[in-house]
Amino acid sequence: MKVAEIRQIASRYSPEEIEHCIAEQLQRGQNICIRGRPAQEIINELAKAEFVRELMERQGLSLAEALRELARRMRTVQALAKED
């Protein structure tokens, strides 16, 4: 996870704008939010940034709190995957 990039995107774009970047990446293979990396990596980072931004807007979390929540949830999912 590239925290600095997620932080930058979540700060700069609204959830709707990030969703548009995801759609553009899927449809055209490029977007204005992130460039110059493999498509799967771009979509993963955009999805994380969108999640963080939504936490900020809907739950009133600070950027730092939203990033911590993303990391906590990712660790939970990884732990569950290791159990299988």
C-alpha cells in the first residue's frame, strides 16, 4: 500500500471523482488520478483512496484516522485469508 499516494488522492479528489478515475481506467486504460503503473495496481490504490475519502466525508474522520481504519481492515482481511 502506498500510503503517501492514497493520502494525496483522498485529499485532492471527492469519492465521485475517484470513482470516475476508476471507471476511466477500466474503460480507457488511463485516468487523471494515477498514471504510469500497471492497471491493477492503479485500480487498487484508487479503491483504497475512495474508501478513505468516504470515511472522511460520511463519518467525519480525519485523514489520519481514515488511513488507520483502512489499514486495520486490510490486516483483518489478511488474517482471515491466512486462516483458510
